[in-house]
Amino acid sequence: METPDSTSDHTPAADYDIERIRADFPILGRLVHGFPLVYLDSAASSQKPYSVIQAVDAYYSEIHANVHRGAHELSIRATEAYEGAREVVADHIGAAPAEVIFVRGTTEAINLVAWTWGAAHVAEGDEILLTKMEHHSNMVPWQILAGRAGAVVKYVDVRPDGSLVMEDYDRLLSDRTCLVAVTHVSNTLGVVNPVAEIARKAREAGAVCLVDGAQAAPHMQVDVQAIGCDFYAFSGHKMLAPTGIGALWGRRELLEHMPPWQGGGEMISEVRLDGFTAAPLPHKYEAGTPNIAGAVGFAEAIRYLQRTGLERIHAWERDLTAYALDSLGAVEGLEIYGPKEDRVGVISFRYADIHAHDLATILDQKGVAIRAGHHCNQPLMNHLGVDATARASLYLYNTRSEIDALVDALGLAAKLFGVA
């Protein structure tokens, strides 16, 4: 089970100071079962740098108060921090702040669209077009909506290499299609989908396009204007931010005409006994007290990524992914799912006849943290003919030596299960 040595053709980014970056993440210094932590589960949730932890701590220690309408100093400063965070997120994706709605994460963002735009626009006989690689959060809300509205959900097929069958997309897209919802990057296969082309064709067919950016936003520069979609959803916790915070971007002309999702404080400009008037964007969709500290941490996470440089991060991850694919590909009996090229460092695999859950448990005993299961991709697993896979996911703080540790831990699994 040899892995490529350091003389591999893959050349890391020359100016990427990985040791300095790793030093920014306190959890990476801990031991697990007596071994140095090898964290390869960032697709589920990334680790957090000191600067994000400190930003959240400073918010609670120095300026915490409820936002908006408060006349006292703390409320004013909390509001400035919260709305300032919105500006950071908006600028990062090429949007206007009024078009960015803070939510708990991608799942809530998609549900918001389903129960506002979708409930108002999807009718009996309409068609919703998804793909077979969608995460459950970009599948189940549309299935529920279709069931209530009498609409039909159709699915674009996936090739054995993990890429979408775009000819299938062209065939299924029609004047009956009201919505196209697609993942930017697959959370199981790591494949990067041609979302700009998908959005353009959806627009030409008169359909609205939503892009699930949960796995794309952590790894690449996202420009919603260049993509040309109508909604873009992503989560903070997968890109260094705290849990419980994310963002939905929507085209202003759509957001303006969508009904509110939840009722209560903050989302109103006037309440009467006979009704109410909704607040202007974006507060129309942010009922109740928001996750202020999460937004502050989200903004600092984006600043950290920008300081490090998304292009430099992408170059590092690209080389690391190639090294990982070569290293795992050299393990006899191990099957990797997804394409060799045009992908991010989300690598799903099966090893001989060892169940993914057993494999993850054994690797954990060596301090190697991976994910195992269906990854909220059960229809895709059925399409691939498997019940589960192991998944190693890479991020800006991972190293070649950690890939080597993963391969070494697979050797332990091979001995325990008698894999030749």
C-alpha cells in the first residue's frame, strides 16, 4: 500500500505557508486516541481559526445586545456589526446587501425559497427539475412542494464518472419547467457542475434556477452575477464560520414579490388589527432575533479566506486532491467515486468489502476523522449501486502527510479484515 513520495509531479503552491495556516486552527493541535488529529471531514463541517473564535468571543464580551431599533450604545454597535457582516457576505459573492438574507444554513435557505417563491408559483402540472446527485436538502423540500401543488419532479441523470448527463438536462427542460435546482459541487462525488450553463438554459426556458452552493463557497470564488442563477444558498459552518449561520442570495425582483416566510418581530414595518405591512428587504425574511454572533463570525471567516487568498487556497487544494487521488488509487481493492479532473477535494470511496461505518471506526482509532454513510445522498447511492461510502474531504489546512496517515490507517483496516 505504497503512496507517491514527495517527488510527485503535483507541485504545491509555492507561497502557501501551510504551517502558519495550521497554527491558526487550535483544534488541529489535539490528540485523538493518542494520535495527532487528522481531520478529513470538512465537507460536513470545517474547523474554525482563532480569528473567528475571537470575533465571536469579542462580540459577546463587548457589544452583545439585540439588533435594530435599540437606541443605546450596545444595540447600535451590535446592529452595525450585524449589518456590516451582511455587507461582507454580499460583497464576497458579488451581490447587493439587500439581496442577502441570513439563515441557519443551506437547508433553511432552500426551504425558504420552496415555501415562499415555490408556494406562490408552482402549480398543478408544473415540473421541477433536479439532478440525481442532489443533497436531500435540495430534494425533499421540492418533493413536498410538488406533492402539495400537484407538480412533477424530474431528475437529470448522472454518468458513471459523476458528471451530469447534460443531454438529459436539455431533453427534460421544457416550457413546463418552473424551477431548476442544482448543486454547484456534489457533496459525495466532488464534481463541479456547469451551473452557469444550467442557469442560462433555465432562463431561456422561462424557469427559475436555484444553486446549492454549500460545497462550492468554501473552495472557490462565487460570483452570482456571472453564474446567472436566481437564488444561491450556502452555509457558513463549511467555510470556517460558526454553525447555525448561512446566507440566501436572491434576485431583488423575485425577493420583492415573494411573500414573507415566518411572521413575528423584525419582519414587519407596521402591524394593524386587520393585517400587517412587511419590512423592506432583507428583513422581510428575518423574523425574530437573528444569530448575530454567527453573522459576525461568518464575516470574519470570509475575511480570513480573503486574507489567505482564494486562488492560493484553490491551488493548494487542487494539488492536494491530486495527491490524494493518486495515493488512494494505489491502494489495491479501493474504489474511488467521482471524476479524476474538474472536482474539489471531496473523495468518496469503498475499500474491499469493509462497510464504510466499520472503516470510519477503525480510522478513528488512529486519529483519522472521515465521514461514512449515504451523505444525505440516498438516491445517488442507489444510482451508484452502493448503500454507503467512506468520504475524506480536504480543506485549506490539510497536508500530504495527513493523506499518508489516511493510507496508513487503511492498512490497519486491511489487516483487521484480512484484505489481501
